[in-house]
Amino acid sequence: MTKLWCLSWDERWLLLSVFLVLAAYKGLLVFLPFSRFMTTDRISTTQKNSTTQKKPLSDEYINKQIWAVRVISGWIPLGFTCLVQALGAKWLLKSHPDIRVCVGVCNSKTEGFSAHAWLTYQNRIILCEQTDQVFEPILAWT
């Protein structure tokens, strides 16, 4: 908690904002089916937006948002799942057309069946990277 007081007011505000977004997504995922987050209206709107070129996001902006998601997820008991983190970060990064939420699965003899979500920007993973397992992407959307 003492680390919190060492942060600037802007960083504290960012952490509070990120907490509220992640908590909202966690609550929504409890009550709404996952498919609700991928409605055709949202996809078609995203596709329309992707035809008009948006400015690339600055590395500083991306890093601050991702830092805040990681910090908040680490502070909360039981944390936020990878899917909550990916959806929340996608929203925080202004639903930029180059930001993609990916969902993948892995079926291994040692770990069994598992699923994972991660976030990419310009074809590189920026959140929820897994180095110990290889997930086969089954879903990706902007």
C-alpha cells in the first residue's frame, strides 16, 4: 500500500480507472454470455472503422495502460482472468483497429485442456503472454 502513495496522482487515477473497467467486465462476463461481446453490430462497426486509418498508438500510451492492467490484476485477490484483462485493455486502448483480442486452446497430456486469451497490437503480444504453453488460436477479433 505504501507503493501506492509513491505514485503520481495521474498514475493513481489511471489505476482506479483500470480497476473500474476490469471490475465491470468481470461482472458483465458473469451475467452475460461471452458471445454477447462479439455481436455483429460491433464487428461491422469495427470493420468500418478499420477502413479509415487511425493513428498508431504511442508505445508510451500502450505501456501505461498495460502496466495498470497488470498492477491491478496483481493486487486483487484471485485477480482478473486473462479474458477480463484482454477485454478491459481492449476497451482502455480505445478499441483501436490494430488491437486484437485472441482466444486459444491447448490440449496437452501434462496440463490437460486449457483456454487462454491475450491481446496483440501490430502482430505482437502486449498482454497475457504465456511462455510455458503454446495455444492454438481459435478466435481473434478487432
